[in-house]
Amino acid sequence: MEAAASSCSILHPLRSSSNYHSKHYTETPPRNNSSSSCCNNLYLGLPFSSTFLRNYTFPGKFVQQNLFTTFCLTPSSSKQNPSTEFAVLLEVDGVLIDAYRLGNRRAFNVAFQKLGLDCANWTQPIYQDLVRKSDGDEERMLVLFFNRIGWPTSLPTSEKGAFIKSVLREKKNALDEFVASKSSLLRPGVEDFIDDASNKGIPVVILTAYGKSVEKIARSIIDKLGHERISKLKIVGNEEVEKSLYGQLVRHKGILSGTNEELANEAMKAVSAQKQKIAEEVASMLKLSVSLDSSSSESLQKTVAALRAGAEYAGVSVNNCVLIAGSQSGVAGAGQIGMPCVVLRSSSTSRTHFPSAKATMDGFGGPDLTISKLLDKRWS
């Protein structure tokens, strides 16, 4: 057992770069040197037989294999080819593109125009001042702004909340349109990062099954990488998650019947019980009473399923993948299953702390995130 555990690679904490201010944004994030080591088999902790896993196949792009190795490689299999020991999973929002830095202010102004708010126009200084005073909370940004210049005269006080939501809805639509357009640009260095991984034989998986952008928008962002580069990638969206072993097992997608259906039910119960247990342990430390938010729980479950599927399609153990995340949801999902995670900061997360991440980086290339650094920080 000790030998098997030692074969599961994780990242050593990466050194966060110190030129955050000069390269991309306005604040230098704190270093994060927390790390943990874990060799997870199937997270559910259920008594699967090796025969079931060895004989089971499922549809989709993923090549049929002994699926037990998807969750924890054996020492012998992990040493056959260095490139198959490691895979990189990329989120879209905040990683492939920093939409908020490029288009968020513009999207607010488009929303104001569509709603007939001619007096509202955010210049860069106004936008940055509102972000600073609201700590990036967009509802609060709008409240601060209209408290300053005055609310629409025809708007009843009781409808201010609905008005704010309508502005944010129009803003999101405008931002989605901008992100999907040719005007938006990928983050500097991301194409070289992907090319370097491909040249080293390292699988790269892009996750579109969760995130702020709907999958259609996320796919349009990926298209900016170019056909040749995309042909070397694996893209895991909702359909791919559903076809994965984990997705079908937990989500009842028709592959289990009879006694195996009971196994799926038990799997779902185990997932919920584990989440509640963790929440209760934290609450007991804080002397609180806690009940998990169902929407938050469902979002985390969706993220976990996408990460599991990403590992399956890469053909690599969860512990030997590294997630390059731009969101709290990705970091939380990775922490739930013991997948190493590196956060790539963006304008929307410049002040956010990610204590469970192995490192926080400012961008791709140079002193920041490179494939070589990821490889150097793994257990040998």
C-alpha cells in the first residue's frame, strides 16, 4: 500500500512571482505555500470489484482501458512513459481569457445604453474606484454608483433590487457577446503553454462543463486557439461528463440496472454524506450549526464530476493531474478529490485568497506558469 501511495504525484508549492504589479494588474497577491498529499482511489469509497472496473467500457472519446488506473496508477504503470504520468486541466474563464479585464466595464456601458440610462457611463477611473470600494461585488458597485448620481426618477424604492438585477442581466449578455467576438483576446502565453505541453506528450484537457460562461460561449473562446492546436486537445463539456464512468455512475445515465442501480444510489448517498460531514466538522470548530446549501452542493458536485471526467479522458490518475484554475469553484472541486491545483489570477480574482491551492500565479510564461515548472515541482 505504501508503494502505491508513493506513486501518486502531486505538486510541491510553486513560487509565486513577484512582478504581479508590473506585468498584468495592480496588486501583488500573497504567496500560498500550502500543500497536501493524497492518493485517492474512487472518491466514493465503495467496494468496487476489480473485475467490474476491468471489464467495463463506455461510449465517448475516451479510449477504453482499465479504468481503475484512472483513479490511482500502480507503480509499474506509472513508470512506463513519463508523459502519461501527468496531465494538465485548464478552465476557460480567467485562464484562457481574462474577460473581466478586457470587457467588463464595456459590458456595463452597453447594458446602461440598452436600458436607456443615458446618464450612466463608466470611464476607467470610475470603474476602478467602484471596484475598489465594493471589493469587486457588482451589485454593490451599481448601488454605490446610483447612490452617487441618483436613481432613475421613475423607479420606486421597492423595485431597486429588481432594477439592479436587470442591469446585471444585460451586462452578462453584453459580456458574453464580447467574449465570443473576434475582438476578445486569449491571455498572453496560453498558446505557447499548450504547445509546450503537446510537444512534451502531456495531455491537455479544457473544461467547459462548469464556469461562468455557458458552454457555447466557452467553446467559442476555445476556437480562438486554432484548429490545429485544438486537434491536439481534449475538450470536456457536459456531454463528455455524462459519458464518463463517474458521470454515469453518479448521475444514473442508464448504464446501471438491477442490483447495480442500488450501487448508484449508494454512491450518491455517500457523496452527500461526505459533504455534510466536512461541513459539520468545520462548523463544530466554529461552534456553529450548519446545513449545506443545496445549490452550492450541486455546483460543487458538477465541478467534481467535470474534474473526474477530465482525468478519465486524459487517461491519468486524478492525483497526477493538475488543474489550472481561475475560479473558486474549480479550487473547491479540486480540493474535494485531492487534485493538485494552481490558480491563475485574473482581474476578477486579484484580491481573492485561495488557501487550498498549491500556488497562485500571475500569468503564463517567463517567471510565471510554465510546463517546465509544473514538471519540476512534482514528486520524482
